[in-house]
Amino acid sequence: MVDLDPENVAIGERLRKALKNSGISVTAAAKIAGVAEKTMHRWLGGEVSADAKGLAKLAAHSDVTIDYLISGISSESGDWETGEGATPPGFVRIPIYPIGIGAGGGRAALEADPLHWLMWPEALLRRYGRTEDLKLFPIVGESMEPELQDGGLALINESEKSPRDGIVVARLGDDLLLKRMRLLGGGRAELVSINPAYPPIPVNLMSDDFAVIGKAAMGFKAL
């Protein structure tokens, strides 16, 4: 008999309960998480460790938080989302800010305090930078679809503020924009959308009221 990891078993039990309460079949859950149905059965049975990105997608599609699926902690049993309580070893909390970043026409760049927190295994975030530099922002607009979806979340590394090629969160005037930045030389750049319906936005790095807020490290789809 194979000894199952108690943590995997507990996650599987919570996931099974969440799917049942939300009316989501195993087949549908596998499609949502982007895994084979056989893999989903192994998650539910605690045979293997569930993928964190898959759990995030399932949490967004059901009436639970990823905090609950991973650790069993919900707002009723510790109120993780307001930052209270102790974080289990190996986990960190990443702040979710109420200000949306515009994947479209832009959103006002206002100072704000985080309203929610997402607990995440620290080992899974190390590839994106120091955890203290990582923040989550809601995505508003369709200009970066299908890669980054309206209603999803973008993980931002705020330590990378230099103008660079790649997807960034930038401030142009009073707007926050989530775009692919392309350096053109001569102090010029453009902010490009993935959705071809949105034209590039020219930027003069020398004279425009422009700043890179951070590098976009990862996006979570809206479900």
C-alpha cells in the first residue's frame, strides 16, 4: 500500500467538497484546470500534489478561495484576506489591489491599500522574483486577450521598473496600462496590445509623463 501525503489528501477532500457544492463534475473540473481527467481523479484522491495554477482556476470557478483549497483556511476561520492570522510555513500572502490595470483604454492610477490577499506556496513564486516585490492587480479590458483576460489577475514584479521589451504595467499620465512594451530606440517606445483591434500607443520616454510600474510576471484567467 502506498502511503499518501496527508496534505495532498486534505487538499483533495476540500477540492471534492468545493466541486460538489458548486455542481462541477470531475470532467468539467479537469477542463477548467487544464489537466487530464485521470489527473483530476488523482488530485481528488490525494495521490499527487495538485497544481497551484489549476487550483487557482478551480477556486475562481467555485464558491471558495484558493486559500481554503490549499490550507483549509477561509474568511470564517482566520480571515486571511484582511491579513490577520499567521501564515503557514512555506506560504506567503500576495496583496491584491483594488485598482484595475487597463488592458484597453487605461485605468486611473490612484494610490490604494490592498483589500485582499492571496496565499500562495512560496516555492512556486520564486521564479518571478522576491515575494515582497510581487503584487496582484485586476485586469480590466480586452486588449491583451486571449493571453490576459478581462476580469483576471496579473502578477506584477514591482522591482523591475526600467523600460524594457516585454509585458509591463506602465503609467501614462493618470492611466495604468497593461501592454507589451517595445523599445524603438532614440528615446521612443510603443505600448502594443495582443488583441489586434487595439492600435499601438506611441510613447516618448524623454518627454511624456510615463513610468514603468513593474514587469508582468504571470496572468490568471477569468473563469
